[in-house]
Amino acid sequence: MRVSYVKSVTIKLMDNIEILGWVATMIIIGSFLVNDIKILRTLNLLGAFLWSIYGFISMIPSIIFLNIVISGIQVYKLYKLKK
């Protein structure tokens, strides 16, 4: 009984993680369809942030690294646009 409960919880958690990954993917794809550079960078930052969470939950260092770097770049670029 205990094993099936743990397996069920694990499967539900994996489903939620996959949903998070797909939401992040859709946001990043959508960001490239926007013509306004501030909106593009903001959406891309949000997508990269969600991908970072996905990477931490899934424990995938390359996804974590890439999306932290992308987030940093987007924050910097948004800061420069406000000047």
C-alpha cells in the first residue's frame, strides 16, 4: 500500500514538472513572436526563470546554468533599456 502511494505521488509530481517545462517553453516561444523588445525580454526572462525552477527540481545542471545566465542577460538588457 505504501509503495503504490509513493509511486502515485511521484507520478503526479513528474506530471507537474513536465507541465512547468511546457509552460516555460511556450512562454519563450511566445516571446519571440512579440515585436516590442521590452515585452520580448520580459517574457523571455519569465520563461528562463521557470526553466531554472524546472532544472532545480529535476536536478539538471546544464538547464540550471543556461537559464540563470539567460535570466542575468535579460535583467541586464532590461536595465539598459530603462536608461
